[in-house]
Amino acid sequence: MQDKKILILCPSRERPELCEKMLKSIKSTSLRSSIRLLLDMDDPTLEQYKERCYKFCDSMVIDFRQPITDLINKNFMFSADCFGWFSVTNDDFIYKTDGWDQKLIDLLDGKPGIAYGNDLMQGHNLPTTSVISREIPELLGWLQMPTLTHLFGDTVWLHLGIGAKCIYYAKDVIIEHCHYFNNKATQDAIYKRTNGKEMYDHDVLAFLRWKHNQLPKEVELLQGLLADYHAARALNPKD
């Protein structure tokens, strides 16, 4: 597993300048990451993305417009066998800690789990962007909970990680979230759409239904995965 990389999936729309800044920050700090930019073919700024961002990402997927959750899960399924860990990020993050990706991998210490850094907004309270061992989304069948549209994906991982006791926080790994909520960005049209009442109402209901109906079952699945891991380690302590 040590030769494996993290695949970072980054959906972006109508923010080529912001996305370029985010990509540069990953490229200048990461040791074990491959960046895939996910773009809409009807994005009016698509050509600007090609001009500004292509050289700073490892791959660029241009697809028909669809819910971000569907796009993330499709790209995860296509790549599940090729990477050891997965991460979903946004164009409003700045990666500041050198070797942040290796530090989060080291925090997992070979175990299936979820590791996240300090976004300088939610901190310990929410894994706004995290590194997730491949085995976990493979077991669940998704990287982003399927009934969501855009919001609450990080809250889902927090509940799963706490329930299965497999989530780890690195306070000194800084991945800054530059959001309008913390006055580090302007509330542009993308924020107004993705944080608007219609999307919030849909996603909060989807999250609450999942929490009531699916969370206990999926925590049990993750507990079984961890039990199998520890049993295998006990039989082969040098692995």
C-alpha cells in the first residue's frame, strides 16, 4: 500500500481563478496526491479552466452537468482500484502544510479510517475535507452519500467515523477553508446556489433520513471491516 497515492477529486464551476489558486497550493505542498479536476461541459468559463488549471492538475474530466454527488461517485468507481486513499475537495480550500497528505496517511497508521486537518473554520468539529482509506467507500459503495446533492457530505463522514471509532484529526495540518461564512470569500453566484434554501432543505432531509435509517447499519459494516483488519494484523504482525 505504501506506493499508493491519494486521488483528490475537485468539482468546480465558474471559478477558474479560484480553482487555479487551490490547485497550485496542492501541487506545492503534497507528496502523495493526484488531483483530478471535475468540470461541466456547459460551464461558460470552461476555456479559462483549460488555460489556467490544466497544468496544475493530473487529470481533467469534462462531463455533462449532473449533481456533484453523482459525479464524485462515478469518478470514485472508475478509479477505486488505482489509489489507496480518496479525498473530495473544493475550489475554496488552500493547502498550507507541507506534506499534509503524508501526515494524514501516517495518522491512519495503515488502518482503514478517515483523517482530516484543520480548516481554520470548523476545526475539530467537521472534516470539511478528509483523506479516506479506499476500503471504506468500496465497502459502502460510495464516496459521497448518494441521496445528497451538495451539502452534508462531511457531516456524514463525521458520523460514520465517530460511530466506528476510525476518524482522526490533525490540528497542525492546515487546509484553510476560504468561505464567505468566515469572511474569507465573497458570496458569489455559486455560493448562493449551493448554500441556498432549496438545496439546504433537500440535503438536510436526505441527511436526517440517512442518519435514522442507514447510519447504524453502515457503522456496523465499518466495525466489521476494522475487526477483520485487526484480526489479520494479529495473525501477521509484521504486515
